Amino acid sequence: MKGLSRRHFILGSALGTGGVCPRPSYARTVSANDRVSVAVVGLRGMGRGHVDRLLGAPGARCVALCDIDQSMLDREQERVFQATGKRPRGVKDFRQILDDASVDAVIVATPHHWHVHMAVPALRAGKDVYLEKPGSHVFREGRLLVEVAKETNRIVQHGTQMRSSQVTARAREVLDSGVIGEIKMAKAWNFQQHRHRQSVPDAPEPPGVDYDFWLGPAPKRPFNPNRFHGNWNWYCDYGNGDIGGDGVHDLDLAHFGLSPETPTRCGSRLMEAASIWKASSASSRTT
């Protein structure tokens, strides 16, 4: 594929190596014509971080931004303008980015329920995709993403960057050497401390927010601040909790340590624990 190695090298250097931008000397090897034109969809949290990395990446330029919250869109457009002197295009509907032939690659940093629903159309529109973790909200979407990436012959880079670190690369060498014998099982742990939000009543959507578009493929329901910015991940309509957040990194490293033939089974203990938790929660609510 003409241009594929260039894109893979430039975008991968900008975003894939543990989120570290290319070394300054790399800027001398990239002409203006070789810079990847990138659009970022979803501008809070990880999305804002990706804008930062694009601003520091000589091989890429941020040409378009997308968010359903006008305040987020205005903020990031201004940040890019202050840093580069050029204001990127701003849209609320990501489909306008797919129709833009000047965009080479799309970074998707939205709530999980939108991940594959944006990544697949982007691939079919001829864009390469950097997709935040988890790669999909549900299992079938993940398989669809792999199939469409192969079908379109486009690049999909997933936001589990730990495999790119030097420490992990060395760990791979140690595992492959056989010094600890045959690896038959890997376990992943992730512990987080979170505060429980008190329930609040439904409310009108904030000014400048296209809440209906934010819901997208999720079930329709009234706007509630507890299910929106900063808290949506705790609701299965939009997110996957800690296992789909930071836990994805630990699961990925556990999988990385196994042979290609494994695992043959996963999640059984998790499902068992979830069943016990649900039963105990139901019991506590009735006592």
C-alpha cells in the first residue's frame, strides 16, 4: 500500500510509544508534505491529552476536532490556535470528518459505546484509526473491527501502549528464553479508589451539548449529570467500568505474557465473582 509505512511510522511515533512524542531530531526528517493530518474525536480526558501529543509531534498536525460539547470544542480549538497559529476545523458530527478528504487519520477518544461505531466508518472512509481502549464496548464489536481493518487494509492502533515500553520488550525476551519454564496461566490485578456519587435528579442537558448525539447507539433516556462527563464509565450503556478502563492495560500485559495458543479460557472467575457480588448486593438491599 503506497503511503502506509509512512503513516504507520509517523502516527505510531507520535502516539503509540507509550504516548511519548518523537525525539526532536525526528523533525528534520519530516517534510511538510509527509505530515499526517489528524482529527481528534472526543476532547475531554484522553482526547485532550492526544491533542497535546499532536502539538508536540513534528510528523503530525491537528486539522480537525470533534465533540458534542461546544465548550470542549471551543477550548481545544483555541489551544491548537495558540500553539500553531492555525485554528483546526471544529464539528459536532463526526461524519463531517469522514467526508473530509484532507484528514488522513482519526483519533477516537469518546465513551466506549461509540468506539467501534466511529472506528468502522472511519476505516471505510479510508482513514487510519487510533482507537482508545477498550477497542470495543461489547465482544462482537471487537471482532467486527478486526474484520473491517483487514477488509479495508487500513491501520488500527489500539490505546494499550504498555507493550511499546522498553521494559515490556525486555520482559518478552526473558519469557521467550524459557528461563521460567512454560507459561500456562497469567493473572491481572487492578485496584482503584473511587468515590461514590450521590444520586441526583434528571436535568436539562447543558447549553451547547448535543446530548441525543452523545447517546448515539445507547438506549434513550433523560439527561442526568451523573451519567455524563466524568462518570459515564460506571454505566454499562456507555462504559465497561475499571475492567474496560485502566484494567485493559493489565489484561493486555497478561495476554502478552502468554503463548499464541493461550488463553483457552478467560473470565470464569470474574463472572463467578460478579454473581456473588450481585447476590450480596441484593441481600443487603433487602435487609
